Amino acid sequence: MKLAVIGFGNAGGKITDKLLEFERDTDRDLIRSAIAVNSARVDLARLENLPEQHQFLIGQTDERVKGHGVGSDPDLGAEITRQDRYEIDRALDVVPVYEIDAFLIVAGLGGGTGSGGAPALAQELHDRFDEPVYGLGVFPSTDEGGRAALNAARSFKSFGAATSNLIAFDNDAWRGSGDSVEGSYDRTNREIAKRVVTLLAAGEVDGSTISENAMDSSDVRRTMETGGVSTIAYAETEDIPSANKGLLGRFRQNGSPDLAETDPATKVNGLIRQAVQSRLTCPADVRSAERSLIVLSGPPEALSRKGIESGRRWLEQQTGSVEVLSGDDPRPNANSLSAVVLLSNVTDVGPIETLQELGVAAKENIKNQESTREEEIQDLLTDSQDSLDPV
């Protein structure tokens, strides 16, 4: 699938930057165009893989912004996105729409620019172009507080409605206990990139082997045309020594028992199961997925069609749906085997329910604070007997 990727806001820009890095490091050809849009100049300056001519600053002429961000205000983020139509159009001018299969808008939903601007841009693209507009929305961790939860809950509602399908990523499910803030975000962004690129780059003509069972962009589009929310499962082997690729070397799945003595079909089937039973980008009940798609990527000799078919039948049983597509993505230079599974239109998603509950509680808390704030300020400014005259 050929994509135009638009990173909106700080998190969106950083993830887009990481998508480009992972694509380059794995010799894939997925992203036809990538741009970053932000209201804070300093955030754009931190990007390492996006050239400056593909970075666009909005809100420069707005007295409330002036290149310094929107202060976690999603309403302001949406407003400046709409009013800076010229800058947005200039950004879209660098996108070769005739070469792409879809747009992908990436945003963190807990701040202001991404949470407000990404849904506004998604609606704009949806109205102007025939290509599907997918979203990748990152939920804030609970440590980021009630305001971030409220922003994300509001943005999720708008972003989900404006996109053809919204891939969700829950930060709470991926934070490491020993991570620094910066280290945690860098690690999770890498995990996002690994899953998205491995999934969506399958089947593209980029110098890799094309098999008879290769995945195609039409398979991805069919799986995601359900709309709603999607989550991605992933598992990979440890490095396969090049001398032993034919035997898969020591095939160990993320700490699972060693499978070196089993046949390739069993190994592939086991890797698919391991993926689905491991952490999803956003925890969800697999049984609630409407459609699914499986991609096996790795050395051609490690890909077993029998194993993929066996894994597909198992996933049909798990989801209760016959809408499960599968294929492979041969990578002659790869030294590991990976399974990525897209679960589309999941409806039982715990983190979304939690996010909405936190958002409602934060809204009520803010409302209660505002109702008593004016009275408390007056009490502070007035002496107890009200005997002092103001100057």
C-alpha cells in the first residue's frame, strides 16, 4: 500500500519520523510522501528524517499561538487548522495523490494541536479526495492527567468519525516501568513503526521477492473498509543466523519455549498465535473484530503456506468471523520472521471505555472548579469585614 503520511502535532511528527526511519532500515517502499504539521516551531526542529521542506508550521499569525503551540487546547488546534487553509494546502501540494492508495494521519490525542487538528484535517481530506483516510491515534497514559484524558476522549470521537478507519495505540499498555519519559516515547514510537510498516508495506514492489501468496493493498483496504477502530498484533523471532536460515536457526518467540525442533508450518502457525495472544497496540477482545488480516514477513525459506493457512483458520475460530485474509511478504535479506495481524472494527476495547470515563470525570471536575473559582477569588481579594476601600 502506497501512503501519504501526515504527522499532526508533536507526537504525530515524531511517529512519522520513526516510520520513515524503520522503512529505510528495512529496505521497504511504503511511504510516497511524508509531512509534519505543527503549531510549535521547536517540535518541528527535533525531527531527524523529515526534510525541512516537508515541515509546516500553522498558527504563526494567530496572536494566541505565534509558533509556540496551542497550550493543550484542542479547540484552538482545530481552529487554527481550519483558518490556516493556505498553509495546509501548501503542505498537500507536495503529496503525489495520483501515486497513493490512502492517506494516514498520525496524532497523539492528549495534547492540543494533534487532538484538535487531526480530525479537522481528516474531514478536509475525506471531502476533497477519493482515497481512504486512515488515522493512527495515540491515547495518553493515565499519568498525563485528567486534561489529557478529556482532550483524547473528545478527539477520539471526532477523529473516529472523520477517518475511514482508526488504528488505536494505548500508551498505558506499552509503558515500561524503568523508562524515562523520553526513552519511553522513543521505544513505543519504534514499536508503532515496526507494526504499521510491516503490515502496510506487504506486497509492494520494492526489490523483494513477490510470492504467489503475497498480500496486496486491496486486501488491506478490504479489511479496513469496515470503519471503526482497529488494533494490531505482532510477534517476531529472534535473529535467524544467516547460515541456518533454511532451518530457521533457533526459533524463539518473545520468551516462549524453543521451537527449533518443530517443522516450519508449526512454527509459522505458532508465531501467528503468539502475536494475537501478546500485547495489541490497543488491548481489545479479539472476538469483537469484524475482519482480520495476517501478514508473515521474513526469509522466503521460512515462510510456510501451510502454516499461514493453519494460522488463518485458528484466527477465524478466535474471532468467529470468516473475514480473515492472509498472505506473506518475503524478505530475502531479513534475519528474523515476523507475524503481524490487523484486527479491524473491534468493538470491545477496554482502554477506550476507560478513557471516556476519565474524560467525563475530568470534565465534571473542571466544571465544578469553575463554578466555585470566581467566589474563591472574590474572597481572596476582599478582607473579612469588607472594610478596606480599593485604590
